[in-house]
Amino acid sequence: MISSRPSARQRGASLVSMLILAIIVAFCFLLAARVFPSVNEYLTIRKAVTQIMHSNPGRPADIRKAFERTTEVEYSIKTIGPNDLQIEPIGDTGALRTSFAYNVEIPIFDAVVFILVKYSG
């Protein structure tokens, strides 16, 4: 007589689930690699505008000239220029507020799929 043992249930991940997980992780790394340069440029622009405004420029033209000098030094700023800065006075104090906004289309798969990122600061 052959004794029958209760079959033990296997546990763990299957090959298919591991492949699906690997595809998801690879896609996330692809997105991060494509988006990182754009985020880096935004942070550089924000830092440049903040430094310019902390130096208390007197006129909008001074702000634009300082930003143009910064773009000549910072090679990563290519998306916006000095004329893309919105400069407005704050009340009657003579102080100025500078802001910027721009969109970046990041290609993910050749020219078929894009991510649109909107930046403002």
C-alpha cells in the first residue's frame, strides 16, 4: 500500500510575478531618468531667482540682467530666459516680486508618449 501524504503548499513568488515586478521597477527608473534633468533645471532656476531677489535689485531691468548673467554661468538653464520672468511691484514700498512659470514636455517612448510637467516659482 502506498501512503499518501498531504501535499505541502508552495509559497513564494512565481517567475511571472517576478517579471512583472521587474518591468514595473524598470519603468519607474526610466521615468525618473527622463524627469530628473527637468527637475534639476527647475531647482537651479528657483535658486537663481531667489539669490537675485535677496540682493535687492532696484529695477526690473536689473533683475533681468542678473538672471541673464546667471544663465551664462549655469549651463543647465535653457528653458526660460530673462524675458520670461514676471516682475511686479509689491504695493507702494518699491519692492519687487519675481515669478516664473513654464511647461516641459518630456518624451518617454520616442515621440509617442510624453509627460507634461508644469513648473512655477
